[in-house]
Amino acid sequence: LSGVGRRMPWVCAAAVLAGASMAGLPPLAGFVAKEAALEAFLEDPFALAGVVAGSALTAAYTLRFLWGAFAAKPGVAAREVHGTPAVMHAPTALLSVLGLLLAPLASWYAGAMSGYTGTFRDPGHETHLVLWAGFSLPLLLSAVALAAGALLFLAGEPLARVGAALHAVDSSRLFWAAVRRLDRFAVQATGFVQRGSLPDYLVLALATTVGVGLFSVAYGGAPHLALPVVAWQRLEQPIVAVLLIAAAVLALFTRAYIALAVVVGMTGYGAALLFLAHGSPDLALTQFLAETLSLVMFALVLRRLPIEPPRGRLRFRFRLALGLAVGVVATGGAMLAMSARTTRPVGEFMGAAAERQGISNIVSAIILDIRAWDTMGESAVLVVLTLGVTSLVFLRRTTYRIERAGTRARRDRGPHWLASTLPRGQWALAFEVVATLTFHTVLVLSVFLLFIGHSGVGGGFAGGIVAGLAITVRYLAGGRNELAAAVPMHAGVLMGVGLTLSTATALAGLLFGRAALEMLATDVTVPLVGHLHLSTNLIFDLGVYVSVVGMVQDVLRGLGAELDRQIDAEGES
């Protein structure tokens, strides 16, 4: 590369700022961090020497990178570059500029994050971050590291010749040889395990579960069951249990895919009834909603599959035995794990923790405060999973638009039937009327569940699923064009906004000297409304709500609208 810096000045400027901060040049945030690291290791000469040597090497390869990527080389023609959108450079430029702007504020954000950093340091060892601490030994060591890095960069060619003369073994060849052997082993292992058969995958996974469970019991010694076995506590429980068993047995003899999805869904509804019988309406509501949405998604996907699966190679008796073994191992493992408890259950302390936070719903306290890290991580995993699934559906397309030409013009002429863009054979007038009457009401209900979650049954996840079901009903009534009209915003934007809200709430506590995800709350009195208890948990829950709505829209777009387009294209051809 030669002359790229002149042709891409903004990219070069961002790279120089980022590289200078990484090398520890003042007045950048990297300089503040390096000074703090050097000061922390003043009492350990070996660790201090390692930090200085690492800083020198960092400065050397930073100079090497900037010179190699952007400088004009004598005798080398300038490189032709192709313009890229500014949005491609924006993240790098933003972080580079922040490294310059945040350095003078080092003492401020050090105090703001003291509630979090205090959990790692020893008592009596305070953290001091400051841009200029005067002439000191850390400053001298920083200068030595920068000078050594510059000398290493200037002596790059002689050092390269010395290295080439000294090395006896080509480490690059060894590395790539090991990578090739690893690739060959991975291909062989994958070919042995993954043969393109979903039943084989399930058998392998379930058999592994049984084997690991039996090995754990055998390795752990004689099993000891210290739990009292109670047949039932309420009359509803055995009735629901019988229905669950009947649905599970019926699933063994059901051949049609769609019927099998409904039968398996009955087990999910039965589990929700058990939650309700145990006095947990929050879990029951979430289970009901998630099961309903899952059934709709199953139905959308099953349109592209045959009515019945082909006859499998596995005998019925083997499948029955494997299913029973999995059930016994899973149930027995859970009972043995609870019997092995050696300390008091953490659930005993959750009620008091919820009261201290001013939350009267223990489930919301667990999701939004006690296990908030899990909630944020699970939201991110669901978003990534949704994007992965829909990306496979759109694999051969370069656009994600789901609105046909002419729909906007039809919408601008005034009110019209939802199904006006569907073929007449697919119109369902009664369903369309119900969808029109209930759409906005269900959306209001979803918002109500979002706000009531701290004191009653609801929450961001349940509210998001309710809103997603409202969008689903509108899509089923009007097709893919109506889906585009119901949620004009891109699903990726919704999921990104939701994760941003959750992450920003997690970091908000650090700005006030508290721990990450620590709830901030206040009580206000609003005229005509009365007393309100506001907390950052509501913003966190709002992020979950928006993420779930975006996930449902993305799944409907991929498994619904895109499959509709493919079916229509196949019909026209």
C-alpha cells in the first residue's frame, strides 16, 4: 500500500488517533490507562519491566501499521482506492474521538465507576486516573517505552534480517500444517457425526444426555434422595399431569407434521397450567404466550415441508426406550441435584431483596434485578439466533423489503380491507374483522403488561410477545404487505434499540458510582396521576419489550413474508 493516507484522509485520521491511544501517547485515554498500569506495578520490578516492554512493542507495531497502511513509499505507485459509505467509518471515528475527549475527564469517570472497580481492588489501594499527574517515574517509563518503540520501528529491516538468520524452524509452516491437520480431523469427525439426518442428530444428542447423566450418577457414588415425594398438593395437578402424559403418548403415534406440532404444543400449555396450579401466574402467562407464538411459527415453516415425514430407520421400541430413558435421567438428575444441596436455598433471600428495591412482584425482581445479567445475555442470544435464522432464509436475496410495488398507492387512496393484497381465495372476512377490531387493543394491553410488571403479572417479555401476537394476527389477515404496514421500521433497528436500552441501563449505575445493573429509583408525584415509583428497571424492561417485538417481526418477515414470496414465485412459474 502506498499513498492511501492522502486518498482516505478521514480513515487515516481515525487510525492515527486510535493507534496513538493504543501506543499510550498523551493526551489520549490510552496514555491515562498506561500511566495507571505503570503506577500499579511500581512495587513489582519484574511485572513493571514486562509492562514497559509490552508498551514498547505496542508503540513499534503501531508505527509499523500506520506507516504500512497509509504512508507513501518511495518508488511505489499510489494505490487506487474505492469510496465506501461514511457509515462504514463512523464506528471507528467515534471511538477514536472518544479516546481524545474522555482523557481530560479521567478523574471524573474513575469516580463514577468506583462502585464497580471497588469490588476488585484490595482495601487501601485506591484507583487514581488522571491525565496529568506531574513529572513522575511512570511518566519517565512511558517516555522510555515510546522511545524504545520508535527505535524498534526505525530498526525494522535490520531486525528482520537478524531474525531471518537466527530462526531454524519456519513457525508459519508449522502453524499452517497444524491447521490443515485440524481441518482434516474436523471434516472426518463432522462426516461421521453429521450425516444430514435430523433423527440421527436427535438420537445422538439424547443418547449423549442419557450417557452423561448415568456417568455422573455412577461417578458421584451411591445416589442419595433426600426429597420428600408428594403425589400432589392440589387436585388440579394430577388432572393436568394426566393430560400431559396423554399428549406425550399421542405424539408418539402422530404422523402429520402440523398435528404433531399441535400435540406437542399441548404439553407446553399443560406446563403453563402446572405453573398456574403452583401459584406462579407470571410463568404461566409467559409460557402460554410463548407456546402460542411457537405454534404460529411452526405452522409457517411447515408450509414448505411434506405433510408427513418419511418412514424412519429406527424402530418404534428403540425410540420409546430412548424417550423413557431421557425422561428418567432428566427427572432423576434434577431430584438428585436438589438433594445434594448443602447450603440454604437462595430463594429465601429473594423476597427481602425485592422489598428493598420497592418491587412487589418477585418474578420481576429476579428477572430485572437479581438475575439481570442473565436476562441481558439471554436477550442478546435470542437476537443473534433470530438474525441467524432469518439470514438463512434470505441467503439468496440482497434485499429485505417485503412490500410490493403498488401497495403504498393503494394505501394512500384511503381505507381498504386488510386482505385486499391477497388472492381472493385466501380472504377470511370474519378473521379480518376480528384482526381489525383487536389489533390496537392488544397493543395497548401489551404496553399495560410492560408497565404493570413491577407490581403484577406482566413484564417486558410477556408484553413484547403480546405485541408480537398482535402483529402476527395482522400479518395472517392481510399477508406480507400488511406486515410491512403494521411495522414500518426495520426489525434490525428494533432489536438494536432494545439491546441498546438494556445495555445503557446496565451501565447507568456506573455513572453514579454504583455497580453495573444496580437499579436507580425515585418517587415522584404527578398532578392528576398521583404517586409514581420510577426506576431504571422500567427502561431495562422496555429494552426487552422492544427486542422481542423486533424478533417477532424478523421471524415473520423471514418465515412468513419471504416464504410467501417464494410460494407466489413458484406458482407464477
